[in-house]
Amino acid sequence: MLKVNGDVNCTEEFLKANNTLKTIRVEENSTIQQCMSSPYFDFEDMVKQEWEDSDFRNLFATQKFLLAIFKRKTDEMHFVKIIFWNMPEKTLDEIVKPAFDELKNVLSTGNIVREIKTNKSGKQIRYNNFPWMTDNPITHVRPHKKDATDTLPLPVTDKLTGLSSYTKQCFWLNNSYVG
């Protein structure tokens, strides 16, 4: 639609304007199924950052998002509109910050893995203490990886497992907030 070869977010115009294109898919019943990801973070850097200067806060405080909205009609997605959006600073500092603080606490105390369960096929599943969708009305943390081997070093060894690295993670905007 924009007649750009490659990633539009890497074009000179988008980089200069500090814009990022994101797509939002609205289902027929007007719900949004997908959450919106941000870049993965480095665990060791995360614990060193203060909220005011954090990469996560700066992403939403300085970035303008160009949202391309598509709505499903029957079995096809149709373009609806495009809007510019940025997160209000008050929302960032009052509602999003607690999720950042919680994540920083989990990482710095080595309290990463909450429990490990074995599923029916015998595969072990790790459940972590990172902020969940139910913990914050705007954001949560979950994997942002190629596969289970795509990891980064932890600032403190995990108390339960003894792991010194963990699968890449990122903050996601909850689908209810995106809606």
C-alpha cells in the first residue's frame, strides 16, 4: 500500500520522523485477538535502567506509531483506516511503570521461574514470574524468540532452576488495550 520495497520502518522518512508502522487486525465481532510486541530487551541492561531513562519508556514516550487497521469480513481482511498514535506520558508513568518495576524486581532477585510442569507429551514447561496480562491493564511480558535456544544472560542466576540465561522476552501491549 505504501509502495515501499522492504521494511517501511527502515526507510529514511520513517527513521527521521521516529515513526513505526504496526498493523492491527480487528475480527468480525470487533475484537482484537493479537497483542502488539515491542523489541526484545536485554535482561542485564534492564536491571541497570531507571524508569525515566529506560528503553521501554523511551520507546513509547518518543515514538509515533502509524497504525494500519484491517477488519475481517467473512474470510478476508479489509483495510479500514490508518491513524497516528502515541502513548500518553501519564499512562506510561502511572500504569505501565509498575510492570517495568515488577520485571526489574524479578530479574534482580533471581526469582524468574515460578514453577515447572510436565505436559501430557512429557515436555517440561517453565512458568515465570514476569508480569502477565492479568497483572497490568496495558502491558505484559512474554517470549520474543526464534526458539527455546534463543536466550540471553540473566543478571542473577534463577533460584529455582539455576539457569544463567533465559529465552528472549519483550513487553507486549495487551490486546484489550490495543482495542
